[in-house]
Amino acid sequence: MLGRWILLFILGITAALMAAPLILTVFTSLKPTTELVNPAWYPPIDMTFEHYVRVWTEGGFSRYFFNTLVISVIDAIVMIFIASMAAYAMVFIDFRGKIFLQILFLIGLMIPVTAIVLPLFQIVRSFGLLNTHLGVILADLALAVSVFVFMFTSYFAGVPKALHEAARIDGATEFQIYRRVVMPIATPAVVTTALLEFLWSWNDLLLRLLLMTRDEMRTLSVGLLNFQGTMTRDVTGLSSGTVIMAIPVVLLFLFFQRHFVRGMTSGAVK
Amino acid sequence: MAGLELKKLSKAYGNVEVLHDINLSIADGEFIVFVGPSGCGKSTLLRMIAGLEEITGGDLMIGGKLSNSLSPKQRNIAMVFQSYALYPQMTVAENMGFSLSLERRPKDEIARKVNEAAEALKLGPYLDRKPGQLSGGQRQRVAIGRAIVRQPQVFLLDEPLSNLDAALRSETRVEISELHQRMATTMIYVTHDQVEAMTMADRIVVLNGGYIEQVGSPMELYNKPASEFVAGFIGSPKMNFVKGRFADAVGAATLGVRPEHFVVGAGDDAWEGKVTLVERLGHDTILYVNVPEAGVLTVSLSGQHDQTVGDTVHLKPKMEFIHKFTNEGRPIAA
């Protein structure tokens, strides 16, 4: 019984620590400027949405939001196709150079983005894709594809080989098996990929800062920097911008939580 | 429908050859059963016929056509898998009609054929269900239905009953036999269960260690086994093998006696032993008798008998039914 209370206490403290920054940010974003002198954990007394309006209009967040949404949605959708097709080939098709490809994907997993950011910049520039959505999308896909290929591979490895063989006997081509037999039962992996890739793309700062310098191309994460100067900081603008940025991600997780958890664990248990 | 010809078929994984020079003719409409212990190569041979395993050497002719490099679809075969391999996201009807939908057949034709097969397999009420909502026996029938719908030249069945319980197994066994009679399609059936082989096959192919030990009708294999292995594998309970003085007495290295070919209480010259276990099946009584120098012998007596554990019994083999083998396990002609 005592153990249970101790556990609850530890969990409670952890939950409070996790939730505190989010709650404080929401509080700050809803406070009129006059209330900023109060301690941060004071809830807003005279609640206002003026900062949200300001950030959305004057702060250019409507444009940034659109840019971020376009890049993240395309990233997520394209990643599902690329990673699942690559993983399908790895699991179900025997071909020359399979091991070599697996090693390449493994290397892709091990190299941190920061280590290759300069050559990446040069490659994107040499293709004339600086300050374009396409440039960022291609870079995002290339950097994250290994992770999702491994995730899909571990999911597909749990699909009985007999299903693939039965479909071959039924006369299906590899693409038909992929599309009609394997992908329909890979929903958890698809949802997890979509969510994670969307999240990574949505939150990424480094690549966007580097590859999109023009204001009209900026994304939300870069846009947030506008509220912070060397000597000054627009706390309410920063807070409401952060909340605007967090809302879609939180909603997505709430909607797809069940699938997401299944996707994350499915490879481990099968 | 089509016959098959396997000419010097072999299969190797790297340097390891698992099937050696398999020669076999399968007639059009025949029910052939591949039987053998685990690892004997029976499933590999079936998968080579299906086109799921590459053929390392030799020729595979299906309907007189060299089929070594044809895709499974081009071979026009259907296969029922041990694990059923039903598409979990599709309904029973979609599962059964999948191959036809891939061929872009008209929807009404697909529905008609699916309904016909479902009727034959008593699956009508379940057509809108998903495989997860069916029992094991129903799933197996769907897998069979999926194969029937295609009207293939050859039916391949890879241990289709091994996931079913005993009662359902014997029921489905009868259904498959009836199906074969109705369709008169060539069927190749893989099993490790010799009872399935004996009850269903026109001819049985016994495999051992990647070689064909014997091909023949169930009764040929039972009465005239071509090796000690076949003699031991075919028949339930298994044949008794006795060495030493009992075998010497008949001029063999090994003497084989089927459990039902013993006479009990046959006099002083018979083999004396003690009953160690009794199995009463109602129609038969199985005795396990420990005979000095011969070991524990299985004796099957027709009807119900009174022997109990510890009783001394006298056994005598019916000499007209004994089997004699050389040291190499080859039969010695009577």
C-alpha cells in the first residue's frame, strides 16, 4: 500500500514537471500585458486573446502556419510511401545488394543531422532549391527515411510470409500485394510514421533556418525567433506563438493515440 | 486439370542439397500425398511445384509444359496453406474472390463463383465476416474455397489440417476427399500424419532425408513396404521391429511385425512377455508387452480383452504377414 502511494507521488511529481511549462505558457499567452508583473504561475485574471490575434496577423503566423502545414503534411504522406515501399522490398523481396542497402540505412540512422548540415546546404543550393518548400521537404525525407524504413521493416517482419505467398499464388504482382494485402494491415505503422514525421517536420528549426531565409517561406519554429531579440523578449507573443504551434500536434496525438502506441510497440512484441 | 512430371528435381540451399533427384509422375486428377517426417523435404517439394521455391536442378512439367521458371500465377495452381493465410482485412467473400478480382473479372461473375464455392463448403452465412470472426475449421474452409474459386489445374495443400482439433480434422479430411471426387482435379497434399495419407491418397509418396523412399497406393505401402523406414512410418500403431535371435530365426537382420499380426496365447514356443500398459479403445485393445531380448512390443487385439498390467502373455507372429529386412533396411523377399 505504501509502495503504491510512493509510486503515485513520484508519478504525480513527474506529471507536474512535464505539464508545468505548457500550463505556464498557456497562462502567459492569455494574460494582458499589465498582469505580466505577477508571478508566472498566477492564472490570468482578465483573460485576453489579443496576443494570439497580434501574432497571427502582425507576427506573420498565418503565413508561417500555412508553410509549416504544407511542408509537414507532404513530408508525412511522402514518407509513408517511400519508407513502406523500401521496407516491403527489404522484407518480402530477395534482390542483389539487399545487405548493402540495409547497411546504408543503418548508417543513415547513426549520422546526426548537425554533422552533415553544411554539405546538405550545399547540395540543396546546387539544385537551386534554397528558399523553396521542395528543398526542405527533400532534405527532411532524406534525413528521416532510415528511421521509418526500420520501423516499417520491423512491422512487416511480423506479417506472416504465408500471406505474401498466398497473394503470389492468387496472381498478385508485388505492387498489388503491397497495396492490397500488406498496407491495409499496417495501419499502426502508417499512423505512427505520419505522426512522427509530421511532428519532426513541424518542430524542426535547424533545416528551416538554414534552407529558407526569406520571410515569406518561414515556418512557425523560425517565426518564433522573431519574438526574441538579443536584449528584449516578447514573452506574450512567444507564448501565444508556442501555443499556436503546439495545438495541431496535441490534437493529432489525441486523435491517433491508440494507433500510435500500437505502432510503436508492434515491432517489439512480434 | 493437368498431370505433373517431376524429372530429376533437386533443391539446394548453397552447398546443402535438401532434395535429390526426385522423379515422379502424377496423373491428371490423381490425389497424391507427400508424407514423411519433419525435415524430409515434402513441403519444399510442394513449394517448388507451387513456384514459391526456385528449382535448383531438373525439370518440372505441369500439363506437359516445362514450368521451372513460370510464376505461381502462370502455373495455374492453387494452394491451401497450413496457417490458412487469409487476408485479415478482407471479408470471406473478398478473400475467396481476390484472385478473380486481380484478373479484373466482372463483379457478377466473381460473386457467382464465390457463392458456388461457399455453397459447396457451407460458408454461405459467413461471406460478410472477416477471418478473425471465424473458427479454425471455418477459416480452413475459406482457404479451400479461395483455392476452388480459381478452378486451378492443380491443387496444392500444405498440411491443411494440422491446426485443427482431432474431431474437426477427421471431418475436414472427409470433406477434402469428397471435394476431390467432385472436382476430379489433381491434388497434391502434404502431411506428416500417415493416417491422413492412408485415408485420402490414391498414391502416397514417402519422403525421407530428401529422397523418395517409395511411391504406391496406401495398401501397397502397407503390405509391401520398400524399406524398413516405410514399414515403420506407415501404419498405426507402428510396426514392431525385432532384432537378435527372433530375427535370426527367420533369416533376417530385422524382423518386422505389425501390432495386429500377433496371436496372443499361442503356446509354449511363443514369445513370453509381461504387459506393461493397456490401452482400451473399445473396438481394439492395445497391449504393450515387454519381451526379453525383443523389447517392448505393441500388440493390437481386435475387440475387448481382459489383460491387465503385469500379466504374462505369450505372443506369436502370424508368419504369413511378417516382414524381413536386411541390415541396410531393405526388404528380403518372402
